Amino acid sequence: MRVRHVFPTHLRPTGAPRSRSGLRERDHRGMVGTILRIVLGVAVALTVYVIGASMLKKFQLAPPAEPDPDDIKPVDLHYRCIVCGAEVTMTAAQDDDPEAPRHCREDMVLVD
């Protein structure tokens, strides 16, 4: 075990440096590298935040407006899914010839 002897401040000779490196020029390259890494890290974090916030903002889509009750007309249409065979009866629509509903990611076919 190595013991270091430290002079108390009041016993240190006048004009003596506080440390062994006190008289040498300091090399600031290491500090500049650290500062550059911190600045780069903050820039990357800010970029990720801005991109993430803009992506989340795109999910704020307003729901479609409710149809006017006066525009709803009674219909009697029967549809069948061509994939699984599920059947749907449509009793109200906004126009006389509505587009077919979707089921199993496919348009349903009109059953006569």
C-alpha cells in the first residue's frame, strides 16, 4: 500500500503548485472530445424525439362525421362473405346503392 503525504495548506511552501501537474500545460483534447460526445448525444436524442412526436401526431385522425339522419334511407340488402360464408342484412344506408361491406378483408357479394 502506497501512502501519499499531503501538505496541509498552511504548511505548503509559498509558490509551490497545488499538484504535480500544476506547472504543466493542460491538454484539453480529452475535454473537447467529451463535450462533442455530449452535444452529439443531445442532438441525436432531440432528433429521435422530434421524429417520434411527428409519427405519433399522425395517429390523431378525427373520426368521420356522423351521417345526417335525414339522409338515411331504408334498404333491404343481403350480403355474403365469399371467404367464410358469413351473411349480413343491411337495413339502412345513405343512398339507394351503397358499397358492399367488407369481411375477411374482402368485399362481400350481394345475394339476390
